[in-house]
Amino acid sequence: MWNGKMKAVTFSYDDGVIQDGRLVDMFNRYGLKCTFNLNSGIQSKANFWYDRMGTKVEHMNVRGLKELYVGHEIAAHTLTHPLLEELDDETIYNEIWQDKCILEDRFGQNIVGMAYPYGTYNDSIIKIARECGIKYARTVEYTEDFILPDEPLKLAATCHHKNTRLMELADKFIGLEPKQPAMFYVWGHSYEFDTYDNWDMMEEFCKKISGRDDIFYGTNAEVLLGVEKV
Ligand SMILES: [Zn+2]
């Protein structure tokens, strides 16, 4: 399936915040590949917010981002991170299409993926995303399983990194000898590692899941769109 392997691991992290630097460094040390979902219209340190624990969350500035994310995939997350279902169709199109075009120019990559802001979507949003050339889009749903999506524009993860079953699922995946292609898909926001002080947990997970001959480590696009290629 993936370079002849039946198992794949991939990651998805949102919002382009300053903690992505530390996370990229960790992924690079373990040979893991991630897709980073960015809002090109608000990619500035001037745009920040406070999460529910009171941690200040800052976007990175644009300069240096292309170099930071080398080796990983960039995907759309809309221009300004709105609740898409509250917008008219033309504005939904604008949010997705502009984000895709700006990111393609900024990163020199073909942008084929997306994560829905706040994870929310409906049939109309899916249709517009498809019109924009988006091939897969991540929700915030999770399966605690390793199945590939029937509809890539309603992509569910295996789990969020804070899922209490993360390590148990990792052990299960490592022991798996699947007949069908199996995907372990983890998502989150890198600022949450500061908020919950659990960088060590993520390091332990990366260490456990990495460096295995029977697992393909790829970006979302490589795993989801490369599945047909043997
Ligand atoms: Zn987001």
C-alpha cells in the first residue's frame, strides 16, 4: 500500500501557533510527518487569544515559516477561522479559496487538504471545499480506530493527542498485522502541550510509534491520497 506497507502514521496540527516550532523539532527528530493547517489571513503575532485555561496563544509571523515546515505538508484552515456554517456560500468559498491560493504562493506547495475551523461542516461546505480543489478535510470527530475514511471530506482522526487511550492505541497499532490498510491519525494544537504541560507525553508517544519498518510515516496527503499507489 504505502511503499508496500499496510500501516501508516500521520499527524494534523492546527492554527500555526508559536509552539509549532517545538513540535516540528520533535517530529523531525523522530522522522514523523505532519500536516499543519493554517489560516493565511491571520498569520501574525498581532493576532492572539487566550485559551480556556488562560494561556496566551499566539500565531507565528509569516517570515521563516516556509523553512520551519520543510518536509511537512501545509493545508488550509480558512482565511480567518470563522464558523463556516454561519456564512453565505460566496463567503465560504472566499474563506477556503483565498486561503488555498495564499498558502500555495507562500509555501510553494499544492494545497489539497483542509481542517474545518472548530471542526464544524455541512453538505454545502463540503461541496464548496470540493469546488476549491480540496481533496480531504479533517473534522474533530475521532474513531479510536485505524480505519481510512469512506468520504475524505468528512475525515475523522483516530484520536486527539490528549485522548486517555493514546498509548494503549499505539500499542495496539504496533501489534497489528492488518489485511486492510490501517491508519493511525493524531490531531491537536501544539499550544495545548504548554497549557496542559504534557510535552513529555507527546515525546513518549513519538518515540514509541516511530522507527518501525512496517509503518509508513507520511503527511495527511501522502497517507490519504497515496493509498491507491502500491
Ligand atoms: Zn483552528
